[in-house]
Amino acid sequence: MTGRHYEEFERGETIDHATRRTISESDNQRFCDLTMNGQPLHLDAAFAAETTFGERIVNGLYTLSLAVALTIPETTDGTIVANLGYDAVEHPNPVFHGDTIRARSTVTDKRETSDGDRGVVTMHVEAFAIEGDDPADDRLVCEFDRTVLSKKRATSK
């Protein structure tokens, strides 16, 4: 378990996540197959070549799911009770096969539950396609707010 308990989150802190992933054509194809998404913009090279993008783009829901997964080791691995919601999801730029994605989370809010046994934590998550050696050059491809119900550290009474 590497995740954080409620008490370990600090409002305003930013976490640059260590795990990254390069998205393959196979990743996109399998996700579309599993979710029964036949959108030709994701799957048909000839169709996509005639669009604004000029090539197939990765399914946005896969990008969102991957962004969440990249954040788990440093946030909720083994310490989550439940994901409560994903809000304000945006995809400002496309993701292409071969893009390597990294993520960053900023804790925007936290509060104890009414019974005081757990805590609710909200994080603003940003996913970037790596463009080079300087993170400032990376392309923002997805951002959203993730709210989780988090375990508190066990205390002896």
C-alpha cells in the first residue's frame, strides 16, 4: 500500500506522479472494443485522415481512465473507500498513438465525514502528453476533479 490516508493530504499540495504510460494503437483498439465504441475517429485510419486531426485519436474515456490510474500509487492505493465522482472533465487537446502520458494532482479540498470516521478529498487532476525534456512544454490532454472517500489512520482509543 502506497496511498495516503485522509490526514496525509494537504489542501493546496501538488503531486507529480512518477508513473507514466505510452499509449499504443492496441491500447486504444482494446478499450474501444471493450466499451463497444465504434467511433471511426478512433479506429479507421482512412476516415481519421480526412478530419481536422489528420490521424486517429485516442478515445477520451481511455485518456481519463489512464489519468486516474496514473494517480493511484501516490494518492489512494489501499486507502480508498470509494471514488465519489469525476467532475468538470475536459479534453483540451487530442491524444495520439505513441503519446506518453504523465499526470499531476492538486488537492483542492478535504473534509471529514459527518461521523468523523473517514474523509472526503477532492483533487484536480491534469494529464499531459510529454513533448520533450521540459515539463512546461508538455501538452495538456485531460483535466478533471476527482473526489474520493478516504480511510483515516487507525487510532487507538
